Amino acid sequence: MELSKNKKHHYLFFFILSVYTIFNGGNSNLLIQINFILISLFFLTCLKDKNYNLHFENFYKNNKVSLIFYFIFLLYLVFQILPLPIDILKKFSPEKYYYLNNLSSDSSYSSISLSPINSFFQLLNFISLLILVFILKMIFYTERHKNRMYLFLTFSGFFCSLVALIFYLYGNPDFLFLKNDYYKSASTGFFINRTVFAIFLLFSLISSLELLKNLDLNVEKKKDNFFLKIYVRLFIIFITIGIITSYSRIGNFLLLVTVLFYFINEFFVKKNSNKVFKSTILLIIFFDVLALGVYFGSSQILERFYFLKEEFSVLSLEDISLNRLQIIRFGLNQINNFLFFGYGSGAFETLFKINFHELGIQYANHAHSDIIEFFGEFGLIGFTLITFSLINFVINKKFYSFINLIILIYLIVLLAFDFSLHVPFIQVLFIIFLSLNKKNSLR
């Protein structure tokens, strides 16, 4: 059977997302380059289609202000990595000038960014995110297309959970490119960090629930969808187990928030909600979350939901000990030193090593609070630009939906208490959901 044009483009796009999924969420400079190349080539391919071009032009016209702010933000990131004469650098970043003097640097040029190489790759990543938005608006423009995306994320979540569970039961041994030295007693799958893995699975869970809901609403194909619904329900069980066995406090807390929001929406908000889907939500709460939670977590299930219970030690060296809260405080204090122009995207690790050089090979590569780290990286000017771009996009009556409300809760929690939003694939997932669940005129 010959594939339609849309299916070909969707499957190519899913292949790109698979690269993110299998290789640690694209969280390295090498993977950022690979994903940038793949997304750029795919975007150029889409531009050849007249219908896609019309969607692209329509999106640009309706979001021109937001895009202009984002383009200026990208230019600002370029400015952060440009080599500037030392005398000029002193005016833009006195703290960077101070560091250079302490290092007795003889260079007559230097960038605002403390790590211009990492900042360059982050620039590529932010360009990729913009191109991703364009692609989503070009090729996913009907409810059927959105369900196809949900099905892909559902299957991806199931597959990653299955792999993670198998490795978890065998003690997480190292296998090929999978290194599990840090989390031997938790599921991580293809991801190094367990919280990043759990956040990915949460998006897969939402995809599964929305897919089940939409399959029940499609009366014409209700019989044809019978076995698909069984598969999706089975996938949800594995996805939930993956989140639980990640033992990520934030992941488990947001799992509880997600199912409670669906419960409230189906039983108290929606007037004509689907009875079958209601039963599914109850089953997920009592079996997937509670029963499986007790089985895999025994008496610690409530502690996993209480994600702020303890700030565990991150770094230690004899008389030096830094916990997560202290690293966040360090990041907050550094904002004042780099207030207007920041210390460069992806440069927190360099900043930390400069201030804690006595730790040797031990270091923190994230501030453990994304909003503090983003503000520190971009400075007041850069943070304002990207914030205006996002606000202009979401201040729109077409933006608000039940799914986007959950996504915004995820966003707030992660910005305040975690560093997952610095992982490219988590950024991609937020963009996918916020874009596809913004109401469209086409069906």
C-alpha cells in the first residue's frame, strides 16, 4: 500500500524524534548538531510542498510579534558568543573581565559567554526548536494528525519503559552505549537522568490518555479501534511502572497531579464525559498508581510523591558539602554578577568550576532550578526577550485547553525545582504539546 504524502512526512519526523529518545534526549553537543542537521533538512523538504507552505505562511502571519521577539533573542545569543575587545567587554560584563584579569589572560578579545563553545551549540538547539514549531504547524494540522503523534509517543513511552524495566530487574548493567553507573536502583531506560526519563513518560501517559479518549469519540471506527484501545491500555501500565520505578520524586508527584486532574475533569467538570474513559481513569488510579506503586515502592510510595522532602547531597569533598538548595542559592547569587547580559547559555558548569575549583573533578553542570539558570545564562535582556516571545504566544484564547493547563503545571514545577528543561528532548515535548493543543480551525 502506497503511503500518503502526510504519512511519509510524519514518519520521517517520528524518526527524528526517535533519535532524541534513544540517545539520552539529545543531551550533548554532538547530538544537538545531529538533530539540528536532521530537522533543518526535513524543514527544507517540507518547504517544497505548496500546501505546507500555506500553513507556514498562515502561522507566521498569526504569530508575527512572538516570532520577531524570538528572532531578536537568537541574535542576542549570537552576540553573547562574539569575541569583543576587552575594553568593550568590560562594559558589558565586568565580572567576566574580572575573571580574565585573575587568570592573567593576555587575550585582547573575549566573549560575554564563559563557555562560547557550549553557547554556540545551545544557539543551534534554540534554532532547532524554532524550526520544530514551523514543522509542527506545517504537517500536523488535523485531529487525525494529532492522534498519530499521540500514538507514536504512546508506543515510544511503552518501548522505553519496557527496556528500562528489563534493565532495572537485572540491576541496570552497562549495555552498549547505555551507562547506568549513577542510577543502579532506578529505571532510566535510554536516559541518563531518572527525572528526565520520568518527565518523558509523563508526556507519553498524556498521549495515551488523549488517544484513548479520542478513539472512544470516533463512533464510525469504534469497532476497528477495539484492539488498539487494548494495546494502548497495556502500554499505559508499562508507562506507569516506568514512572514509579524511576523513583523520581518530581516524576511521581506529577504523575499523581496528572491522574487527579483527569479525574476531576471527567467526573466534575465535563458534563457529557465518556463513561468508558471514566472507568479507565479510576482503574489507572487504583491499579496503576496505587497498587503498582505499593508493589514497586512498598512503604515509600508517599515519600516519592513528596518531592521536596529532602535536599540530598550533590557534592562533597572533606569539609565542603553542597546540597541542591545550596547550588540553587549559588546560581541565584550569580545572577546579580551577570545581571544584564548573563554568563552564556550552557555555561553554568564553567561558572561553577571557576568558583569551586578546589572540588577538582567534582562539579555541578546545572543549577537545579531551571528558571534561575536560564535567567543567569541569558541575563535580564535575553530572559525578557524569550519571555515576551512565549507570553505573546500563550496570551491567546485559542491556546487554552485542558492539556495545556497540565503542561503549564509541569512547566512551573520543573522551572522551579529541576533542570530537565535544559534537556533538548524535554524542550521538544513541551513545544509539541503546546503547539498541537492550541486550537486549530482545521479538523
